[in-house]
Amino acid sequence: MGSDFLEVLHAHDISVGGVGIRVDHAFSGYDLSAEIQLLIKLPSKRSFIAQGLVRHKATKEGWEIYGVEFTRLPPEGQADLTAYVERMLELGRKT
């Protein structure tokens, strides 16, 4: 998350507008106001790069949750993400 920084993160939730990223540490020393790139991997789909901005931070059950608003999604990624979210909603699962 950020320039010159790579970490495998886990999504707390995801929608077509953004993603909640769950970490067990803070990103101290990194400029979280800068646009970031995220490599998104959905089940059974090719990964894609999304760009976004951190809009909020919360603590939940010992985890730091960073809310990232997508600012740019490739068309294929947006289509895959929309289909994934719709499928999860049909199954009654949290996305």
C-alpha cells in the first residue's frame, strides 16, 4: 500500500466503490493521503490493479481497518468485481 511498499493484505469487505483492508499494525511512516495501488485477486478471476485513496481508519477486534475508495478500476476488473459482489449478495454472504 503506497509507493515502494508491498504487503499482502486481507480484505475485510469489498464493493464496487472500495475495499476495507484489515491489518494487525499501523502504516506509520507512510503517506496514507497519497493515491495507492492495490492488486485485487477475486476467486477464479485474473488479478487486476486498482487505484484508490484511504478515506478512513477504524479499529475492530484488534485489527486496523483501512477504508480505501477506488479512484480507478480497469473495465475488466470493474466487471469482475461487480459480478463477484452481486453473486455474494445473492448467496447472502458478506463481501
